[in-house]
Amino acid sequence: MLEGGEALLAERKFQELMIAQPEEPDGYEGLALVYGELGRKEEALVLIEHAVALARDLLRRDFIDRHVLDELLAEQRRIESM
């Protein structure tokens, strides 16, 4: 959606995902990427930091693989450098 120029629709869908699955990092990461593309860096950073925190907890509980956290950390660095 974001790549197709439908940022507002992408924003709404990721917000819905965050509400439906608040303990999963996917919605937070997706919305962070949307906000990053829209130039809303501070909001993007807050969201990606929350996604990283959720992923760390999931990794600690052995619910995800390490590569998931590594990908989120890479996204965090990318947003920080914007």
C-alpha cells in the first residue's frame, strides 16, 4: 500500500493490526515505516523502539528467532539515520 502511494490506507491498516495484536511487533514496525516514509521521524522512532522492545521480550521467551530482532534493529538504525 505504501509503495502504491496509499500511505493513509497503510497507516490505518497498521493501526488496526496494532489494536488486534498489541503484543506483536509487526503493526508497530509497519506504522513506523509508514511514518518514516512520510517524514514523521519522531513518531517512527517511538514506534520502532516499541517494536524492538516487544521483539526482545518475544525472543527472551523463545517465541521468535533472533533474525527477527536483527531486522527490527536494522530498521531502527535506518530510521535514526533519516
